[in-house]
Amino acid sequence: MKIDKAVGTSGLAVLECSHLVKSFGSRKAVNDISFQIDPGECYGMLGPNGAGKTTTISIACGLLQKDSGLVKVNGKELNHKSILPKRDIGYVPQDLALYPELSASDNLRFFGRLYGLSGRELEGRINETLETVGLIDRRDDRIESFSGGMKRRANIAAGLLHKPSLLVLDEPTVGVDPQSRNAILEAVQLLSNEGMAVLYTTHYMEEAERLCDRVGIIDKGQIVAEGTRRELVEQLGSLDRIRISVSGMHREGAEVLRKLDGVQEVIEIGDEIEVLIPQARLKLPSVIEALVENHLPLTSLEVVEPNLEAVFLALTGRELRD
Amino acid sequence: MTWLDFKRRIRDKSAIITSFIAPFVLASILGLAFGNAQTAGLVRVGIVITNPNATSISIVNSGLAEAALPAYITVKRFNSVSQINSGISNHTIDAGIIVPGDLGSKSSFTNLLKNIKNLYSTLFVQSSKLPDKYSIAVISSGSSSIPNQVAKGIAATIDSRIYTGLLVAATTEATSVNQTKSATTTTANSSNDFLSLSVQGAVTPLPFTLKSSDFGSGKNIIGYFAPSMAIVFLFIGAGMGARGIVAERSSGTLTRLAAAPVKSGAVVVGKILSILVLSLVSVFLLWGETAVIFGASWGNPLGVALLIVATTLAMCGLSIFLTSLAKTEQQAFSASAIVGFALALLGGNFFPPGSLPPWMQTISLMTPNGWALVGFGRLSQEGLGLSGVLGPIEVLGTIALIFGIASLLRIGRVVEL
Ligand SMILES: Nc1ncnc2c1ncn2[C@@H]1O[C@H](COP(=O)(O)OP(=O)(O)OP(=O)(O)O)[C@@H](O)[C@H]1O
Ligand SMILES: [Mg+2]
């Protein structure tokens, strides 16, 4: 969490999305989404699979035609036919989007030219971006020879080349080893600290918590909550979470716990039970007692501090991760 | 954009095989199967008629016409035997043919007639029975046997004209003798009549041509099969390239192109250009390779160059359009393979020139490759120049225009997400 950074001082938003709507057939993938990102701000879009993150981003980057709504980039309207406003955006697609049979530098050269870079400036930027993502020593190796994490990093480099004022990253750490993941997060943090605005989608709440100044929680095509981590967590009020495992008997366990005094909500997640309850630590003995009385085999019990995951859970009744 | 796309394609092994290796290998195999590749190469033959007269000149002319020499054999006429000899020692010609001047004169035919009449009764004509003094001499430097063989072949064709004339005359005489026997009067069996009949027979072209002899006589068959195979792989190669555009959609790079500040039209044109460039390079390279390795001649260079361009545009246009109709890469692959081979079979790409039965020739002209083959056949086999292939070029150009526009429109839609 960065609190030492001045955000939104210029007054003009880097990205402004208002009332975006997009349907695929009868399914509303994006259903009236509005948000804005200020200069230098890192905005996290947190949501489960199929929430509409990629669709929202595709509209914001002018890849996809929207049904209605408005997108403005640095004050200029952008749609799927725009050309100039796209220069301000560095887009890093969710899926790898590089030519595997070309080297990292050839790929960057290709995409750099599309953004009007050339000559010495282009070569310089290629080296700088590869440096940023930690791939400078693999500069001339083919992408197909890269590990999954390295490919992801090269994918990010391609979005950074032209020094965009807004960097858009669509779940850049999915399926990445911890080392590469850390490298990616550090690179994004660095760029953000240097003043680049970032739109970062993820379904890992730790990433959103670590990187983002502000988070929008998205579910079923709508932003269900938005704010800083603190603001969001405060929405939970004074509720705590207790996570309980009763091997194989979570259904029965949930039944018992629902009847317990003070319990606000009981949610079954896989084999586990989550209990939302005020002042969890004080209530622990009665929780354990109730389970033991009903001959439920308690195998683990944990009090979870409020975090974005808890916010999501409270708002949607579901977990972020499947 | 085009260049990087091109670079990308030539790093793809299957593109290399399809565009560069396969057409060369197949053209070589077919060329070796149907022709005698070893006789290929530029052969210059000199010919002289000692003391020529009208009859001997017309016999030689009709003999040369009958030989239907391929483009890589050139025949030059000389005025004296010494000119032929110096030509061979200067290496301005590779072999010489000396035709005796009294060929076709009364005495030569009368002498021959004695032999022929005997032979005719047994219906056998053998060149070894020719009196020596009438045989046509062939000279060559001796170091290279191919020009010598070619010159011998030409001499034999001229020889055969004389025999043909004699046979015609003898047949006419024999028939008229049978007819007049019953009619008591004797026809003026003068040798003058027989001579004029013989000469007439010798200079009249045969009412039929022996197609099969085209191959044995070292026709320029690779010069035909090379462009023929190039056409087939043009289609398949362009299909692969266009499939790459469909693939970019699934691989995600197309989204990156869509995110870039460029018009989607520029993206499409860049990609199509890279397909065309690779196709053109592959055909021109094959032209060079077959010329260097096999000495094959594709014919008039300007005609070949223009026909290559027209053919490439037409085949690529059709192939790209077909691919753009496909919804998936797999579909695109099957479509271009099936249509490619159907076109190759119908157009006659796997058959030697002129070997298609008439009904198949008609069908082949419904395919662009059929038209291209007509053009390449005219250039390499008939030795025609640019004017001889303007028709096919026009047809191919029209096909290219129609499918080029159609595929631009289609692919434009594929690129838009
Ligand atoms: N091209 C499309 N055609 C039809 N439906 C689509 C298309 N793209 C997305 N959808 C649907 O729209 C909804 C939102 O999808 P989207 O890709 O935006 O989700 P996401 O939040 O990015 O999910 P994930 O975390 O899995 O990437 C999903 O229900 C998806 O099935
Ligand atoms: Mg997504």
C-alpha cells in the first residue's frame, strides 16, 4: 500500500469510463460500469472469473465496440475506431500476445514501430523496458524459448515501450511462478511510483492490496464497491471472520453455527466454513463448544483479519478464487 | 510491418518447406519422370546444305519444323562446311549438320528408289540401308555428347522426310499400277513423275504428330513442371499465410495490433503484402534454381516474369479469400488443402504439357492454375514470347482483382474484434 504518493493533483483524469454497457447475445458482460483513474494512480479491478474485467478493459482500450457509455483518455474520447488516443495507453493483454518465433527484441521492435517509435529511440526503449522487466540478458532469445513467467514479463515490456500515460494490465500474474510474479509486481510498483497511471485487474486480493491506491470490486458486470483498502474494509463494520474446518461435515457444522448467538452470516466454501461475527476472539469458546457438543470433528480454526477478500465475500457471498 | 511479418514467416519451418523446398523437389521428380533432364541445357546447332536447291531447302525446312525443337536448342544456318567447322572450333556452335546438296535431285531419289522398292515390298525401312553417299553428316567437337545427340536427332528427322516422300510416291505408284492393270493402258511410269511425287511427299508435313516423341527427345520438361508445382504451392503457401492471420486472432497478437494506434486497414494490407512478397520470392527463386541446376528454361524472361506476377496474385487472392471464409484455423487448413489439390488435379498441374484429353482441357480452363499452365506451356514448350501469354495474364489479372478485393473486405472483418 502506497500512501506517500501524490495522486490526482492535475485534476484531469487519465482514464474516465462512464456507464459502460456491453452485451454478448443476451448476457450482459458489462452492465453500467463507471470509474476513473487519476494521473499516477494505481487502480485495481478485483473480481472473480467472468466478472467482466477483460471486457471492461477491452472497451477502455478501444479494442471492443461498446453498446453504450463513454471512454475518455486524457480528456480525449476513445472508441474502437480511434487512433490517436490509443497512443496514451499501454495495453498488456491477459493472454500472451507475442510472436513466439521472434526474439524478445524483434517483438518489441515490431510493436514499437506500430506506436511510431524508430531508430535509436526505439532501440533505447527496447533495452530500457527489457531492463525494467528483468529480461535484458535474454534480449535476443526467441520468445518460444522463454519460461511462462518470462513470457509474461516480455508481454508487459511490449506494453511499456512507448511510455504510455496509462498502463493497462489484465491479470498479468495468472499462472506465473512466485519469482516472476514478484518481478512483475515490483516492476508495476516502480512504474506507478514514477508517475504512470495503472489499471490493474486481478482476482488475487493480495496483489490489489499490495499495489493499488484504489480498488474497484467487480462482480457480474458491475462495480459493487470502490475505494481505498481502508474504506472498503470499513464497509464491513466491526465484523470479523472465523474460518473453520470440520473434516467432511461442513454442512452439519454450518447448520450448528447459524443457530449460534451473534453470528451474522455463515458461508460454506468448499470443505470450510466462514463465520462472520462481531468480536470474534471473544466468541471463540462458544463456537468451539457448539461444534464439540454436536460431535463435529474440528480440525482447524482461524480468525481472519478483515481484508479485501472478506469485503468481497460479504458483498457477494462468494469467494474471489474458485 | 510487412518486413517483420515476412521475417516471421520465413522463420516458420513449414512455410519454408511449402514455399521453397516442396515445389523444387516435386518439379524435379516430375521433370525426371517425364523428361530426360540430362539433355537440358543450351545447345547450338549449325546446319549447312552443300549446293542447295529449292527442293533440298524445303526438305530441310519441313524437317526442322517437324522436329519441333524446344527453346533451348537453337539452329543456325551456315553457307559452307568450313564455316561450320570454324564455328565448332570457336565454340559458337556445339554441333554441325551437313546436308548433301543433291538431296532431292533426280539421281539421289532414283538411287534411293532402288533400295526403297525392295524394302517397300517387305514394308521395312531401315536407315542402315541408306546408301552412304546420301546420308547426312553430323560433326561435333566430340567433347560434349549432348549436342552431338541433338544434331543426330535433327539429321534423322530430315532423313525421315526423304523417306516419307519416297513412301508417299511409292504408295501412289503402287496404287495406280494396280488400278491400271485392269485398264490395259500403261501409265507413264516416268521417273520424273515419281520424283515430283517424292519431293511433294517429302515437304508435306505429316497429317499427324507424334506427341510421345516430345518427351524422349529431351523436351524442356522441368521448365514446365517447375512453374506448375510453384502454382500448387503458391496456393497452399498463401493459405498458410492467411491462416496465420486467423491464428493471430486466437494467439492474441491481433488484440495487440488492435490496441495500437494504427488503422486496421493498414494491418490487413501489411499482412497480405507479406504473403505476396514471400510467394513471389519463392517462385522467382525456383525459376533461378531450376535454370542453374537443370539448365531448364521457362521461356521468354519478360513473359515469364509477368506471368509469375499475374499467377501469384491470382492464386494468392483466391487462397486468401478462401481462408478468410473459414471460422477456425482447422477449417482453414482443410479448406485450402482440399481446394488446393482439387484445383491442381482439374487444372492439370501434375500432367505433362499437352497430355490432357480435350474434355479435361476445357475443365482446366475453369481454374486459375489451368490458365497459368497454358501460359507457362506457351513460354517453355512452344517458345512463344510475351505476346503469346497476354491472354492468360489478362484472365489471371481479372481473377486476382476479384478475389483480392473480396479478401481485403473479408479479412478486414476478421481483424476487427
Ligand atoms: N467474445 C465474447 N463472446 C461471448 N461472451 C463473452 C465474450 N467475451 C466475454 N464474454 C462473456 O462475458 C463475461 C465477462 O467476461 P470477461 O472476459 O470480461 O471476464 P473476466 O472478468 O475478464 O474473467 P477472467 O478472470 O476469467 O479473465 C463472461 O461471462 C464471458 O463468458
Ligand atoms: Mg479476463
